[in-house]
Amino acid sequence: MVNFQIPFEMLKSVKKVGIQLPDGLKRHAFEIAREIESRGFEVLISGETSFGACDVDTSILEEVDCLLHFAHTPILNIDRVIYVPYFIDYDPKIEIEVPERKIALISTAQYVHKLNEVAEWLRKKGYNVEVRAGSGRVRYPGQVLGCNYSVLRQSEAEAVVFIGDGLFHAIGAAIYTKKKVYAFNPINRELQEVDAEDFIRKRYFVVSKCAGKDKVGIIVSSKPGQKRIEVARRLKEEGEKKGIKAHIIYLNNVRPEELYNLSYDFYVNTACPRISYDDLERFEMPVITPQEFEFLIGKRNDIGLDEIL
């Protein structure tokens, strides 16, 4: 069940309200807009992407008094932008059987609100459970982002249990910790052990396709929570020392069609790490992470995991 908590108490001096939703929740835009309008506000709906808390439509602020950014926990402090939480209800009494008794619990923004209840339930079942605080972009203990696994940085657990849907964050946790990771889906109540080896093999294969190439485009996104221009400049300098001809490409949404007319052999993505990982098949040329580029030019011993800390 979707639970939107619109903070009307924060809108007392506001007349025009913008709303921004991720694609999966844009079907709720009509009902949200109607509810806000019923309180006397003028509403403007952002049609731009909203891939995460880092992807805020600041341009709409030219037309509204404030922007309600739905479904993500705050990572940016932008004037007149209010983050509105989105939680999915589920039973915290999860039934899992894993051989490791000392486990770390992690989750995403949609499910993290019940993580302490899950931990208490599992402790009653005899597990020693960690729910650690993170740093930087992390709002809640146990919360992981596609670009931040800091809650696992000093974990003493034998294994990690991810609560959420999909396997991306669970695979990331496996690469980050090099420990066994289990993924529990609180909707269908299924538990599975995560195998990151296939993902890692694919990433090494992508990097291998860049070997011997000398024209690289280093991508920088203008999105406020993804812009890593200094990282791009450093990579450009390091690449040029190795004889690689590098240019920085600055754009907002990093999509294949934006790169079609460029003539680079491969790209290094400094924007959201999921562009490199999730959209692999969509791009004509290889798109690798900053860490993978450093591995390619001999500055690292492995490809690592890209984080925005």
C-alpha cells in the first residue's frame, strides 16, 4: 500500500506548488495534484525524470514557490525543495532460515522504515542483528542507495540480508562486502541467495572492450546530486598521462540517443552508477565507471564498485 505524507504544515506561505514523481509513481500524479489543489494551491507537475533523490527538477522552481519531490529520502539541501517520503507497508515478521547467525540488515528508502522492527523480530529468532548508520547521503540506519553502501563499511556481520524488491542493491552489497548476501522480498515473501559473479564477469568483459582504445568521452551530468565534475577532470588528466585522448561531455540525462552522434571509442560515466550497470545493453559503445577506468589504466587492482559518497 502506498503511503504519501504530504507536509501541508510546511506550505503555509506557499501559493504555487510543483510536484515531481519517479516514473513508477507518476500514475499517482492526478490524485496528488487534486489533493493539493483542494487545499487552495496552484499545482504544476514536473514531467522530467526522477531517478532518485539526486535527480531534482530545479528548473520548475522558476515557476513555483516550492517543489515537492516524492518517493526519495533527502540527500540534497536545495532551497524550496521538500522531500516527501514514500513507504510500502509490509509485515516485519519475516521468515528466513540462513546458517549465519550474525547478520547485517539493509534496505532501500521504500522499506527501511520497518527495518528496526525486522531486526527485533529476528533477534527473537536467535540472530545477532546489525542495523548500522551510514554517512553522507544516507538518511536512515540500514539504508543503502545505488551509489552508497556506507552502512556496511565497518560491518562485523557474517552475512547481509537485504529487504526490498529487485536484486541490484543486493548485488551491490555482495560486491561491496565480499560476503554472502540474501535478498528477501517483503511483498512475495521470498528469500534467495545472491550471486554477484555473473554481474562481475559482465563488468570485466565491458572493460576489456575498452582496452587499446584511445578516444574516451567522460560523462558529467548536470543533475545536482550526480554532478562529479572534479572526478571527471581528474580522470581526464590521468587518462591523458597514459596516452588516452579524453574530453568531458556535459549533459543532463545520460541516454544512448544523446551519444549517438559523438565519435568516441568508449565512455566513462561519472553520473549515477546505475547508468553503467543497468543500461549496459542500451548503449552502442561501452560505458564504464570511474573505478573501472582506473583499473583499465593500471591505477587499481580490481574494478570495485562505484559510489557517490
